[in-house]
Amino acid sequence: MARQRRAWDRRGGKGVAWINGFNLGRYWTRGPQHTLYVPGSVLVPGRNELVILELHAAGRRVRFVPQPDLGHTDF
């Protein structure tokens, strides 16, 4: 993964995520956002370590997308 900003697509579950020791934040199925922002400055060339503390149902796949999906933001 190149050192450019990304978003971690974390649809489903409830928990907390870190990448290379940097806290990406909490997530929950109820949203509203569907992605967590990953700053390019925390990514290193080669392998990056993603740690997920999943409290409900863990999936086996991780997907990074180029743009964040903030979900429904009109209130």
C-alpha cells in the first residue's frame, strides 16, 4: 500500500481499529459512516500492521478504499 491517504471500509460489527499503532477510531454498524480515515503518514512502505478489536462478529477480509464513505450526514 503506497503512502497515500486511504479509508478502511469497515461495514459490519462493532469495535476499535489501529494501524501501525495509530488509533483509527471506533466503529459500529449503526454508523453513520461506513469507513475510517487512514492518514498516509501512518502507512509505511511494505507491510502495515492492522489490529482490530472486534466485539461482535469478525470478518476475514479487510478492504481499503480511496475515498471515505460518511453515510447519511443530512439531519
